[in-house]
Amino acid sequence: MKNTPINFEIVKKKIDASGLKPDISSSTIREIVRLVNEIQEETGEKFVRMEMGVPGLPTPETLINAEIEALKSGVVSSKYPMIEGNAELKNEAARFVKLFINQDVEGKHCIPAVGSMQSAMALFLTVNRLSEKRNKILFIDPGFPVQKQQCHVLGIGYDTFDVYDYRGEKLKDKIESYLKTGEFSSIIYSNPNNPSWISFTEKELKIIGDLATKYNTVVLEDLAYFGMDFRKDYSIPGEAPYQPSVANYTDNYVIMLSSSKVFSFAGERVGIMVVSPALFDKSFDGLKRNYKKDTFGYALIYGALYTLSAGVNHSAQVGMAKMFKAVNDGEYNFIEGIKPYAERAKVMKKLLIENGFKIVYDKDEDQLISDGFYFTFSYPGLTGSELLEELLYYGISAISLKITGSKRTEGLRACVSQVLPEQFDTLEYRLKRFHEDHQ
């Protein structure tokens, strides 16, 4: 039996029984979560868990107290919420967009959803009905695997490319090679990016925006990690620098905002879709095939969203409205509240590099990427599947880049949120052992 930090025989038994072989790198996030839970339960050993992107910081008191008060009022729990959302939340979301992205929108353009996963589902149901011919989505990868799963469930076609080799000016020709076919309704990406943590430069966002306008394509910009490129301070309301966005370069955009990471409010499921004012009121002939009216905003809210939920729960909307107001008024610095993620990433990346690992997605053009919620890593001589499996014997879990659409299949994604500073010594010991055993 091999001498590894976690009992070798138990880990091997659990992996063999999991049904995830022969290629464990194809496992979903939740499958890895289940496997690690089973190993921990039988061995009694705590893993350094980097596989799932869940918040690892407390929810701000402002948000919690506002939701409690809303529930105590007795009004919110007995009535269905309006499908278009709470008026106060919509108006504060519009203020937030102006103060932190420097874009003018109204409350009606800000539509609450049950988290960004529902936002994406509703948007996929809308953008792919704009035109009979434009029936595919272009993913700029790597990306969040579940969004592609949503496309599979909906029967929506898509294409994808890994942005790793197409940064800067090279991005233009690559995107245009898809859009000029006339098959694509939309482009989707996250910024900062899950899983790679790259951030598009202004030059790259302009390329995307200009092409979206040229080819009448809608950009779905996922800003789940809003302001979390910690190389710049985006925390001052109404002052530059502002969160970079494709909204500066096209009217064909929908921004997806999330409360999960920025406000550590994942459990209550509140996201916001911010639809460009021009797009909101724009008519598309194709929409009448599935919806009563042909305007984008109406079809999105009263067509697609209405079929997915009876609304976002009242108290969570009230909480988010108060949270946005505190941020907008300068009473709460949301960036300060999430900086520990960058501090953890800096330490963890250092420990990996010192023990022979490499950072896979390491630069935004000529700049090193920010330390933040995620990073990617590999180990020389091992495939992603081999690395993912081998690390389990050393009490370290992550997910493969393979499931994110990345072509860098030697790599894994690490999320820093569940790794507490008191685990750094354990992580260092296990990485040293791994390095000693694999040189």
C-alpha cells in the first residue's frame, strides 16, 4: 500500500466505486463534491477543498437584517412577488449600474431572477427566438459548465472556443469567423472569468462590442465576480475606474449581476439581468413565434421568465435592495468585504509554484492576472485526469478544466473560498509530499 496523506486503499476504493473512471476529468463539480464527501466521511480526514465555487465569507449584516425585517412585517410571505421584480430593488440596481459601470439604465431595465443560473436560462430562451436563422450561442471559453448543460436541456445549439490563444487583436478574427456565418444569436462569457480568472482588456471588450453591433448579436455578459479584479479599486461609487463592460461599446448587451459571490448571498438566490435600454424596447420578428409580443424586454419577462418561476422571493429582494442602497450611498465598501479571496489566492498560488506546479492561465495579454476567487494550475508530466485523481490521495480536491471548455486539459481549476488561512500549513505539507512523490 502506498504511503499517502489520505489512506490510499480507501481513496482508491471510493474512486473505483464512484463510476467516474476511466476519465475522472469528465466529472461534474457535484460529482467531485460527492466523491470527496464520501472519502472524508470514511477516513475522518479533512480535505483542502478547492472544487466548488461557493462563498466563503459571511453575508453582510445590512442584507441579513433587511431580510429579517421584511419577513417580520408579515406582508412579503403571504403574497406572490411581481414577476418584473421589486420596484426598490430595480431602482437601486439601476443606480448601481450607473455608479459602478457608468451606464445609464432605468429600473425597468433591471430584472430580478432566481440567481444568475435562472438569468441564463431565461436569456437562452429569449435570444435564440429572435430570428429563425440565428439559433446558436457562441461561448467564449473556458466557462461555467452548467450554462452549456442548460443549452443541452433546452435543445439549443452552440459553438465554443478557448480564448487562451486568441487574446488581444487575435480575438477579432476568431469571433468574426463564427458571427459571419449568420447562425449566432448571442455571445456569452464571464468577466472576470470562471474558471481561468482572466479579465478582458478594454481593447478586447471593444472588439466584442463592435462585432456584436456589426452582426446584430446580443452579448450576454456574466459579471458574477463584479469588481473582483483586485488589480484596480472599483469600490468608489460614481468615480473611475468603473467595472469594465461591453456596455461601453454596444447597445446589444445584457449584463448578469449576481449576489452570490460579491455579497456572499448565494443561498437566497437573487440575480439581476440588466438589459440595454435600446435592446429592451427593440422588436424582433422571430419572438412572435413563441411570445405574445415582439419586444425583447416583454418577451424576456412575461414570456421566458414567467415560465421558470412565480417570481423571486420578496424578502431576498428587499435585502438586496437595502444592500445596493448601502453600497450606492457609500455606506458599505463591497470590495473590502471580499478582498480575503485575493489574499488567499496569493498564498495558495505561491505554495503551488514552490512545489513544482504551474499556473495555466497566467496573463491578460502582457499583465499577470489578478489574484481572486479562482485560479488554474497544472503539474509537469501529468494530464488533468491524472492530476485530479492523484491529488485526492493527498487530500486536495479541484475540478478539471476539461469540463469548462478549455483546451488546456492538463490543468485544474482551484477555488479559494473554502480554504481557510488555518489550512495553509496543511496545504503546504500535502503539496510538498506530492512534489516529493512525483519528481
